[in-house]
Amino acid sequence: MNVRTETHDMPHVPKRHRFRLALVGTAAAVLVSGGGVAWGTTTSHQASPSPLVLTGTASGGARCAAPTVAGLRHDATTAFEGTVTSVRGDQVTFHVDHWYRGGGASTVRIKNVKGSEPDLTYAVGGHWLVPARKGVLLACSVVGADPTMRRLFQRAFAQATTPPRSVPVTAPGA
């Protein structure tokens, strides 16, 4: 039986060049695996920020007056417009549609909401304007996000745009 074997002559690669090829191959492998690690860290799911938690307080059954621009501006350290995403017992969760002051979280949870606003009924999908001071709802100030109340909040939390004062420039020694 005749077995035919083909051989191909490989060109002779000097030792110095083989070392360079090995070095380049190792570097390429490191870059490829490092790139995979970098991609994995940048595309991994990052934990969403914790929701902001506010607390309602008992309003004491007092009659409520509508919120005012001055009252909101002075009293509210946190204010947002949000959409109700869940109502569970005495807790309401909002998706924040717009921050007027403070905050930054995309979700706000309010505990003891019935104690602070007993006349309000929250339903999933409802839109509300919610002010608070140091983590506590401002009594009688949570209102539906109708156009009139939205304008009131916009005025209360608008940035003051005071033009810079003119300062006279005097030459040194004058």
C-alpha cells in the first residue's frame, strides 16, 4: 500500500521573530479578554437608586387652605410632580415625572399618607404635586396636577433670574 504524504516547507523563522510573535499574540489575548471584562462591567445592571421615602403626619382635622407660592417657596425642601404607581394600605408610591426642588430619585414612597391628607384618594395613574419639608409632607399642600396648580408650583420653585448688579470700575489709585 502506498501512502502519499504531502509536506509543506515552513519558512525558517528566527528565534528573535518567534519571541516577538509570541509577545504580540499574548498582548492580543490580554486585550481581547480585558475588553470583554470592560464590556461586562459597563453593561451590567446597576442597582437603581433607592426610592425617597416621605412620611405623612396627622393634620388634626383642621381646615386646609390652598397652597401658595410664598408658602411653598418658604416651607418646601422637597417638591415633585409624580404619577401614582401603587397604593397599598397607607402607603402610596409615585414615579417622579418632574422634580421642582430637592430629590433626584425616580421613585418616591409616602408612608402614613391617610393621616396627612385624609380627604385625598390616590389611584394608580393619578398625577399629583407633592411638597414636603425635611421628609414630612406639608399638610394640606398635596394637590392634583392640574394646569393651575402646576403653574403655581412652577412659580414657587422657579430659579430667580436677577440680573447682575453693575459695579463701577475705577482705575487703581483713582
